[in-house]
Amino acid sequence: MVIINLFSIKKFCSKPNVILNNGTKENTTFKFCSSHTIIFWSVIFVVLIMEKSSNNIVPRIGLGTYNMNSEEAEEMTYAAIDYGYRHIDTAAVYRNEDGVGRALNRIFTDTDLNRSDITITTKLWPGGLLKVDRVKNNEGTIKSLEKSLRNLDLEYVDLYLIHSPHAKGKRLEQWETLLSQQEMGKIKNIGVSNWGINHLEELNDKGYPLPAANQIELHPWSQKPELVSYLQDNDIDIIAYSSLVPLSTWRHKDGENSLKTDQMYKDSEDANSPFKKLAVKYNVSEAQILLKWALQLGYAILPKSIQIDRMKDNFDLTFTIDEVDMELIENLDRGGSVTWEYGDPLAIK
Ligand code: NAP
């Protein structure tokens, strides 16, 4: 594109000089054809192209808040933003939106940061996971969004996601509601989470705009190449969650449930595990290897920690994993998902 642009400017500027009646040549070079001006316009063009082709809806490193209570969410949100994080991920079902809201208010009072400096994602619980879990219709969806905004003490959220595809028969209605709420300015970007190709194609079939982002479980043991290609082909921002599944410390406390098996935990502890070896090679932590792998593939990440030193570690990712090691990690895919204890939401029909 850039080469075409430079050629077209050159062609435009090399218009032959006009021979005047008295035999002299008139200099017809356009004012904006000097070499400096051409370079200036080319740089502007490149910047515009890069902006247009970037589908990054959220800052690449965000703080995850699942399994944080309200007080932990307040403390960690404040500390993370203070450290440099500019994206916080929460959800109605995490029951900690109020903690995130309190931290934001303190940040806006204590620092020069404004609302527009911080990206806030929250999620609609769609219903339908269990029999008693009522599926939300248009009205229920609006009420949920209003409640999240009240909890967060915000006028709008930057990204609102349908948390999962469990609302069979009502997915389209929920999507239509999100579109209308976006029109009203209560949401900047609308997206989904845990939606597979079949769910996204339902929107396509009805001619609806596709989501701006899809938040999905992604880590070296669950790489989902087919879904990733689909999302990339359709300019849907990929937000990776549970990046740290291969760590022995991932959700190790009582009540932090998942489908990660005992064998997987054993593999995580293996002193010869590829992630431990890579951590030594690059002189970083295992967590940093897992997070950097995702960033290098262009995914946004949402590491969660209630420990300040880990939160900082998870943000400091300035090293580069070389091609050979990226390929080595690519070969560690085990397929499947482990985060949701009720089963893989991508498998919902
Ligand atoms: P994660 O961020 O992959 O890992 C968190 C676990 O790893 C915790 O047990 C944490 O323990 C530990 N940990 C964090 N940093 C560490 C480090 N540097 N070294 C060693 N251990 C570390 O897990 P996640 O919470 O499953 O996913 C991240 C976020 O994604 C969530 O918080 C949530 O915002 C989002 N998410 C979304 C969905 C969805 O369905 N949309 C599902 C799951 C998650 P400590 O807290 O004790 O440090």
C-alpha cells in the first residue's frame, strides 16, 4: 500500500512542464510536491493505514478480576492503574464491579488520569447456564447493563460483552439490545465472550455487525487455531483469558474451580517443563513467558493476581521470545478448554 502510495504521488508530481507561448517552460510542480512535503504526506498516510488496520479495541495488557472479592478488586485495580495498567476486566457475575468503581473514583481524585484514559470491560450474564438461570430478554439485558453502570459508578463502559453463548434462542435479541444501547452512548464497543464460529455465524446470517472483540480461553495448551483464524479474518479483536493455566500456581486455592486435571497440575510442576526451561533461558518468570507468547501473537491479555509483585511482573513484558521458541510453544497445544468448571462454553449449540 505504502509503495503504491509513493508511486502515485511521484506520478502525480512528475507532470511535464508546460511550454508557454514565448517558448519558456512554466514550472507546474504542485506546491505539495517538494521532497519534504512528499515525505510528510507519506508518513501521515502510513499512520492512517496503521490506525485503520488495527482492530485493537482494548489496551494489550489488562487486569483480570475473576476470583477477587470487592475489596481485592478495589485494591488491585487502584494499584494496577497506578503501576501503568489501562484496562480492567470485570463482569456482573464476578460481583466486584463496585470495588472497581471505588478504585476508579479514587484514581480520578488522586491522579491526573481521566475517564478516557482507562478502558473498562464488563459483561452481561446472559442466563441459560443452569435450568434455574433465567435467560435475559431485551428488558433484562438493559436492566443488567444499568446495574453494572451503577455498580461501576460510570456513565458508559468501553467494552460490554455477552459473557457466553448460553442464552439459546435469545442470543440475537441480546445482541440487538447491545446494538441499541451502544447507539445511546452507554457502551463504546460491543463484543462477546466464549462465542465459537457457529455462534458468530448466526449474527452474520442475520446481517448484523459482528462483535468488535471475542474474549476466549487461550494459552499454549489451548490455542484454538481455527477460531483464531476466523476472528483474525473478520477483524474481531482477540482477548485471551486464563493465559496462566499451565502454571502450578493457577487457581490453586480452595473454591477456585476449573476442569484443570491432576495430571495437568503435575505437568505444571515438572522441573523440566518447557515453560520452566524458557523462563531460565530468557531470565524471566514462567508467567511472563506465557503472557508474552500471547502478546506476540497479537492477543490482548488479562492476567489476574491479588499479589502486587505478581501484578507488576505480569505487566513488565519488554523481552522478545524468538521465532524458534514461538514454534516450540505452538507445538504444545492440547486442544480443549479447562477454565469453566461447567464445561467448555464454546461447545454450546
Ligand atoms: P490467569 O490470570 O490466567 O491466572 C490467575 C492465577 O494465576 C491465579 O491463581 C493467580 O494467583 C496466579 N498468578 C497470577 N500471576 C502470577 C504470577 N506472575 N506468577 C504465578 N502465579 C500467578 O487466570 P484467570 O483469572 O482465569 O483469567 C484472567 C482473567 O480473565 C480473569 O480474572 C477474568 O477477568 C478473565 N476471565 C474471563 C472469562 C470469561 O469467561 N470471559 C473466564 C475466565 C477468566 P494469585 O491471585 O494468588 O496471584
